[in-house]
Amino acid sequence: MGNRPRVTVLGSLNMDISVTVPRLPGPGATVLGSAARFTPGGKGANQAVAAARLGAGVRMAGCVGDDDFGRRLLAVLREEGVDAGALRTVTGTPTGLAMISVDQAGENLITVAPGANHEVGDADVAAAIAAPADILVICAEIPVPAIKAALARAARCVLNLAPVPGAPGEAAALVAGAGRNLDWLVVNETEAAAVLGRPVRGLAEAARAAAALVTAGARHAVVTAGAHGAALAPGPGREAATAIEPFRVEAVDTVGAGDAFTGALAAALAAGVPAGEAVRAAAAAGATAATRPGAQAGMPRPADIRVTTGLIWPVP
């Protein structure tokens, strides 16, 4: 990895089964769509690929099943230059699956069967922190005890609390219990609303929510608001939450855009990019990913970000 920024990801790996539909189905509805596409995914793996394509040296810890899907996911990570040596294969348990419908506006509906991702535990947390890293990324598609254990042991981390785990109030307790061990918390509007117990819609409310999440325990909080931009609260005792204006793009597929944001943020922070600049760069990466089909396949490289948004990627 040389002098590249070092990122470790503790998270999920799924095989995505994607279908394009004319509209997202409502309860009880059946919608005919395109032929199914089988592509590598999982929030953790997506974030690992995003960070690797943007210049970081990346390790990943987590679990797959002893099946063809698991073997394919591991092979793809290695092809992307991600160190998969800390990933564990679990016998007798299937690899995680995500069933994804994407409409003509790029919006999506996702159902996940966690499979081997639910087996992530202490051994995988230990594997994640066994080698030096500038930052640890934790995604919430793994059990809450593993998230808590990683937060307690990580020197510097980004927690992408997606999806929000457990019953109402559990996410708020997780954030409060982590205290200042939670260096960066990244959530979208829906996830912020679940943590705070109130609606969060639009950039102004996202900024207020980010500030509230810092008060709740996070040292830094980012609330993404889709096409409206993102908001950063840089920590107690500092300036108020900052709104990051959106990059205007024509969305094709928003699956993986949030993961591109998180992976890009981790790569930038690991490289020493200042907080506000890192969040803006992450927003550009997420916007670029939304213009490209697929999750991991759509993760951008620096040249893609520059062509789509005009932003020059700040990691050498």
C-alpha cells in the first residue's frame, strides 16, 4: 500500500439481484420488470470498493457463505485491489442477498436477506483492527454487538448507521453509548429521523439534525439529503452545522450512492483532507455514482468525479 491512506471496512457483503421496473410496487402490487442482474454488493463491500477506487489502500473484514456467491464476491474484491485476507467464510450459512427494484427515476426499494453477515462477531472485529489503519469504516448491516465492540476498540472510525438497527430507541442508545469513540456518524434523512425520533426532510432540517447528533454523542455528524445535498456538524464547541450544496446530476441508479459517499469520505479523511472539504468531495463521489448503473460497478474513480461534477479529487 506504500504511503496510500489506509482504510479498513468492517461490514457486509451481498449478492445483489436487481430488476428495473417502470414504478416501484406498493403493498400487494406486482410489477413486471427487466431481466434480473446478479452483481456484487453489500454496503460494506461497496464502501471498500469506493475507497479503493479513490486511492486508499483497503482491507475488509466480514463474512460470506461457503457458496458460489461468496466465492464470487471475494474474487471481485481482490480484483479491485481490496485486501480480503480478513474476510471469513462461514460453512452452512448462505451468503447475504439483496433484492433490489429500481424505477425509471433511479429510486430504489431494497430487501436484504443477511445470511452470513449475521455471523459477524468478536473474531471479525479483532481481524478488522489487527492491522494498522488510518480509519475504520463500520456499516450497520452486521449485528449490533459487533458494531459496539468495534466502536469500543477503534482509534478512529466512521459509522454508517444504515440500516438503523433494532427497535425504536436502540439506535439513539447506540450513538449515546459510543460517546466520543464515535468519531464520525454518517446517516441519511430517514436514518437521522430514526435516531432522533423526529422527521428530517431537506437540507435545513438535515443541518439541524447533524447538530443534534453531535449533541447526542458523535464527534462529527453528517446527514445526507439526497439531491438536496448534505450537512456536516463538526463537533461541540465549533462552528454551527454546515450545509454542503448538491452537485446537480441526472440520476440513473441511486443504489450504492450512499456507499460511494461513505467510502469516499473515509478515503479523504484517511488522507488528512479537512472535514468540510472531505464531505464535499464525498458528495461529489455520491452524485457521480448516481449517474452510473449498479452498486460496486458504479463506484467512481477520480477522473469520473471530475468529468461529472468538476471537482478535482483531493487525495493524491
